[in-house]
Amino acid sequence: MWDDDEAVLEIPVTDAGTVLTLTEADAVATTLTVGELRAAFRAEGLLLLLDVEGDDELEDAEDIEEALGAADAELSDPEQDLIDEDLFAPHPVQIAVFSHRGPFAGRMLAQLNRVAVDHMESGAWSLVRFASEESTTAGIGSAAEMPVIELNRVAGGGDWFEITTPGGLHLFWPDAQRATEPVLDLDAITVPETQAICRALLSDGDGSREELIELAAHSVLDVDAAHRALRPEALGGIVGLRAREEAFLAAFGLPAELIAGAFEEPHLPVRRFERTGWARAIGDTLVGGLGEMTPLTRRDRPFARLGAALRSKPLIAAALSVAELSGGILLSRRAGAGRFFGILLISDAIGDLIIAEVRRRRR
């Protein structure tokens, strides 16, 4: 891929420091060394810098001197344009985070990132959206809330995914290879084994498929669909950045309406959380109850259903709180541990009654 006077090339290099080449008989050879390839480039007036771990020849004095000389000549050019300060100006990143987390995550992210956060749900999945020019966090999820799939969209390109599972963090750049063009005519290779090797190097050479397989060990993922969204467009990859990102998200089984909500105004009910300060956030969390903190995959469990039922029927919840208060008063009149637990019941009952009243007023 050419970029002004530079080109980014994918060159297959073995661990032994040799380059994979094709012979006239379409066989794979490993006789060319990295040093010889660099010398061939230099003979044509080109500087080759290979990003190869442990490549000592990268520190060759002649290469460094040539690179620094070219840089000095460019900087000393009186006709060179001044540095564009806009390149270093902060640009907002549009962030969309998919997970099995409830509204509690949206409230906490608004506080942590000091931004307004939109939260929406579809089935067992949720989406929170926000924008920021500063470093942000997608929050920490429990195993039941993972995977946490974060899409970061940047004006002008450079979008990336951050996927967090119990197995760790994985990063993917959906537009990194979009403009990659093969320099080999694969159909012209006469040896089937060699053709298969070259196709694999072009489509899998960046190692993304191996990382997707590792990711699939800890989450539901269609590896083939996700890999196609990352492959170069010229090699059968999906055309268009948004289409690639949508396909990558769909490979996790995300609902289509949530995926659309990451790019445009959603057609789902949206809750907006503003930064209100930690005291107000904690109070709102108490009013929201455990239901807002329960992973969406566990909302059908008995305890979660009981909590939802009590929130929907405040009179029953108040009656239970009064009964708890009465029991606490009786226990508090006893000596020893009974008195301690009685006080705890009284405190909990009073707190529940206050929360129930706040909920009633907000309705």
C-alpha cells in the first residue's frame, strides 16, 4: 500500500531470518536472507525497514545514516510546509460498548468518563454510547456480563475494536488492510500447494485469525465471519468500513437493532445518564435496585424476578418493609446478638421504605 513516497509491504519472513520467495517452477524457497533483500532494495535507491523481532540488521549504520540524512534534508527544505497544528488537535472518538450489562454500567460510565452516556437494550445484550476527546474506560464487567465489545470510531479512519473476555483483551483494526493489494497473480501459480500457501499468507498473514480462534474459546463467535470482516477487500473481504464493522459485530450474535444503534439514532428506548456526581449516582443506584446491576443474562432467575416484581408493586414491597421493621424492633429489645441483628433489620427496613417513597414520587 503506497502512502506518498512510502510503501507498506507484507513480506513473509521465517524465524530463521530468511524470506519466502517463489522459484521459476512455482516452488516456495527460503534461500534469500533479510540482509540480501535489504541490499537489493538499496541497490535500487530504496530503503527497506523490516518490522521483524530480533532483526539486528535494522540497526545497520549505513541504513540509519541514510534514513537520518533523508530526514534532515526534508526538514531543511525551505519550501517545506509548516507543521499542521490540526494534526495534533484532539478529535472526539465515538465509542459504542456492547455487553450483557444493565443500566448500572451506563450510570457508572457517565461518572468515570465525565460524559453523557446513552444506554439501550435488546434481549440479553445492551449498548452504551458516548463520545470523548480524552482517554476513557469501558468499565470492568463480570464473567456473566462478558464479552465486552468496544468499538472506537475516529474521524478520518483508524477505527479499532477492544474485546474483553475472561481470557483477556484483544484488539482489532477493521480498516488496517482494506487497501491491501496482492502483488502476486495467485491464479497464475501452477503448483496447487504453493498457491494454497500464498493465499494463506495473504489472507491470514497478520495473525488475526489465530487471535479470533483464541477469542472464540471464551465467547460465542463466528470466526469465519469475523475474519472476513478483517480481510483485505481485494482478497474477498467485505467492502466498506461501516459494512466491515457491522459484519464483525454481527459475528458475536449481536441484535441488528443494537448494531445499527452504534452508527445512527437508535429505534430502541434510550436511557440517558448524565454526570451527576458520585453522591447522586450512588443514591440513584440504590433507587434503581439490584435489577439495574443484574447481568441481562440472569434477569430470568428467581431472585431477579422477585426484585422486579416488588419494584412493580410498591405496596407489597412497603408491606414487607414494615414487617421487616416490626421484626427488627422485637429483636432489638433482646440482649446479645439478637439486638445487633434487630438494629440491622431496622436500618434495612427504613432504607427500603425511603427508596420506595423516592420511586413512588419519581413515577
